[in-house]
Amino acid sequence: MQNFEKRRDRYDAFASFENPLVNLSFELEVPEFRPYCKQHGLPPFHFFLYHVLHALQGIDNFMYRIHKGEVIKIDDFWASYTVLNQDQNLNFARFEMTEDLKEFIARSVAAKEFAEASEKIVNTTAKLSEYDQRRNIHITCMPWLKLSSIEHPIYEHKSYDIPSLAWGRFSDARDDGKLTMNMSVQAHHGFVDGYHIHLLAQAIAAGIAKTIAS
């Protein structure tokens, strides 16, 4: 928590706001990874999700939470994201994170299939402890749309501390070996500035580059 103490005054300032959230939408540029996924039999969405979540885990500012009125730093979080079930209604996939890429993807695919098959909403945080409810990242992908911005539903803005990420469809392959998608990152401004979102974008791209080069 040493890093947080250096910005506690910023947190105190934003925590007094009725709505302390910052929400940035931007074009994320990453190495074109779909040929790698095709070569290795990996679903591109789950491959990309792996790198997004592990990039978040490596930046302290996205790991701060408010628990029982105090700021804490969580050690890890659930891997979770929205899916559509067979009725085309919203549902939630959730599974335990892992460093191993193939195991992560296997768990992610299994969680997706379970959520898709359920008529009732599953994997909400209602039955989790107050602490485990903080161990979360909200992820949604809308592959049908070229996302420009998003406003997430918030129960209470003032105490909302869980980062929310969304992205739209991937661009076509580019001649320079890159692809892009529009991404939105929302977080408590007491924890996260635009600079940290920039660091996240860099970390996602670097993680993908490292994987496809190996």
C-alpha cells in the first residue's frame, strides 16, 4: 500500500465527489494476434481476455478497492465477463485466474458454455462475501459494434470501486501487422488516472507481443 499512500490525498479529494469515476474511451492498438491463434487453435476473444486481465493484475492502481470504509489492495480477482445465453439474454461467465494461457482459455470456454446454457442469471456476486465481491473486474465485449463510448449501470456511484472494461469489434488486418479495437476503461479516479489507462494499453500490447513471439 506504499504506492497508494503517495496518492491518498488524491483519493480523498475524489472520494468526496458524488460521482468519482473516470471513463476513458480510446483506440487500442495491439499486434495482430489472430494468425497466431489460428495456428495454435486458440479462440481470439479468450486469448485477448487473458492478456487484458493479466495486464490489469500487473498495475497496482487497478487493484485498489474500498472494503469496510478502508482502501485495500486485493491480491487477485475473478476472471469474469458477460455472455449471451440461448435466449439472447445477458449472463455472466466466471472462473479462477491462472497464469497458464491454455488452461486459462480452457476455463474461460467452459465458463462461457455454462453461462450460455443457463436460462437463469448465474455468477452474480450476491452470494459472495463482502471481500470476495471486491475481487472483481467487470468485462464486456460487443463484437457486433465499433464501440465509441459506453455508460455502465452503477448502483451507487460514490462507493463504486471495481474497474469496468468494454471493447467492440476488432479491425481488419492492417499492413503494419497491427489490429485495433475501441476500448473503454472506467475506474475510481481516486485510484486511476488517464496515465494508468495508458500503462494498461501498453501492457496489453506488450503481453500479446511477447506471447506471439515465443
